[in-house]
Amino acid sequence: MRKIAILDDYIGVALEYGGWSALPDDAETTVYREAIPPERLVDELSGYEIVVITQQRARFPRAVLEGLPDLTADRLQRPDEHVIDHQARIERGILLCGTSDTSPGVTRGPPDTKRGAACRRRQKWRGP
């Protein structure tokens, strides 16, 4: 089963937008409407493979990424935001999906476009 966390969806609309039907049938999506305190990120997100960061409030420094061994992809609205330690992400092989960046290894496209859906399908193709 693929576990997906959507962070900081404080108005509760994330599941109404985007091509969520493109996800594998075994995908389990959890929406966090409240911000997760930094000291609880690793415990709260343990076991998730994909994290969708909607508001850029949560920070993912190296220590957090290293504490999330199952994490295979992050989705940012703007991947150029400095909420993720990109060097640590690259070293761990974590795929970054987003809307605008010229960095290598970034799949562009918001969740409601073909590119965003392709990013989600790419995870399915990579296997468990």
C-alpha cells in the first residue's frame, strides 16, 4: 500500500482538486489540516512514501529526510522554495515534483495537469 500525506490543507480542499484518480488503487491518502510541529514530523510521517507540501510551513532538513526512510517523493507547489534540503533529497533519491524549477530531477506540473498526474504515475512505475 502506498501512503500519501497532504500537509497543511487548512481549508480542506486538496482532495477536490487534481487527478487523484491516477493514483494506484492501493494508495492511502491522509490529509493534515493542521501544521505538524517540527519536532513531530518524523514520527507523524513515518511510513509515508509521498508527501504533498501545500503551504511550505513544514521544513524538511537533512535530519527529517533521514528519519523518513520510506519517503520516495515530495510534491511542492514551488520546488524552488527552501523547505527541503535538496542535497539530502538528491542523495536519498527522493523524487521532487512541482510547478516551476529548472533543477535536474524535477518533474514540473501542478497536480491538476497531465504533468502532475505523470508524476504520480511515475511513482507507481518505480514499484515498491
